[in-house]
Amino acid sequence: MNFDDYQKKASKYDLAKATKDLKDAGFIEKVLGLVGEAGETADKIKKLIRDKDGAISEEDCELVIKELGDTLWYIASVSRYLGVSLSEVAKGNLEKLEDRYQRNRLQGEGDKR
């Protein structure tokens, strides 16, 4: 499955109507959901480090993958609300990273490094 197929199929599970209005409750809910799911992913990793000395079982890995999937759903949704395909987001990200790589700027801070 490619990114755009995923984004289209994932939209079936959005109970709100996608708009570009940043004050729209559906859009705000998607942004907050993205942050929440990313936090849940980080929390699961933190607990693996804290409670299991960083060891990860198959079951633990499956739980992290489920959280990553939830995060992906929200990324696809926010992108859709902005009127951009998930493949465009992915392509733009790789282009940005390649540019930084070519300029030896993968490390450091700031969007414009």
C-alpha cells in the first residue's frame, strides 16, 4: 500500500468533515490527537527503558507499532485537512533531509539549517 492509498482509506474513520479552517473543531482534534499519540509512543519507549532496561519483546514491539499506526493516522488526517497528500509530505521530507545531508547539516537545530 502506498501513502496516498493509506490516506484515502484512513479517512473513512474520521467522524468530522475535513476543512482548512484552523479553528474548526475537527482540525484541532486531529492536531491534538497527533500530539497525544506521539506522546503515547514515547511513553511506551520510556517505560521499556525504565522498567526493562531497554529490552523489547515481540509483544512490546507490537504495542509500539500500534501507537505508531495511530500516529500515522493522525498525520494522514492533518495532511488531508491541509489539502495535501501524504505522499507529498513524505516526498518533501526526504527532499529536505537530502538537502541537509548534501550540506552536512543533519545535526543541529532549526528548520533552516
